[in-house]
Amino acid sequence: MTQAAPELVASNKCFDGWLKRYKHSSTTTGTEMVFAIYLPPQAQTQPVPVLYWLSGLTCTDENFMQKAGAQRVAAELGVAIVAPDTSPRGTDLPGEHDSYDFGSGAGFYVNATETP
């Protein structure tokens, strides 16, 4: 199965760098997933280190990127930030909307390979 390139959803200039948001089809979750990336100005001319930010329960990729204000410091230090939405959404599983902390949007970091 060939993976399509991520699709650019939004792109905004931010502290002389770029804040971008992408969506892609995930073969792991079987859903569309999104992630945000901040590219500091230094990334235009050289490789830069990357910080991966995994948001907590019920957060999307946008929570940290819009509310933390980390782009200013990332631009100063020349660090890219990648913030994926860690929760598969739109799965329509039985009971997924019954509780905010277990279901739609409630991401848990699990590396399971078998059903419990």
C-alpha cells in the first residue's frame, strides 16, 4: 500500500518561521490524523533539532501550538517542534462518547500489539 504525502491544511508565518498543520491517512489507526509543525527560520538554511510534543488527555495538536507560545523560544534557539494529535478521531466505536476521559479524543500512549 502506497502512503500519500501529508496534505498541508494551514500555513502561517510565526516569529520569522512557519507554523504548519498537516493531515494524513494513518494505516495504524485506520483514520485521518493531523499534526502541527513549527519550523524556525534557521530551518530554511540548515538542519535543526526537533522537539516532539505529545499532548495529554483530550488535547489535539493545536492545544500546545496555539496556547503555549513556544514558537518564540523555538525561533530563538533554532528548534523545530512537532505536535501530533495523539488521539484517533471519528472512529465511532461503541461507547466512545460516553465519557470525556475514555473515548473520542482521549489518547493513551500504548504500544500494544494484541487485544487485551
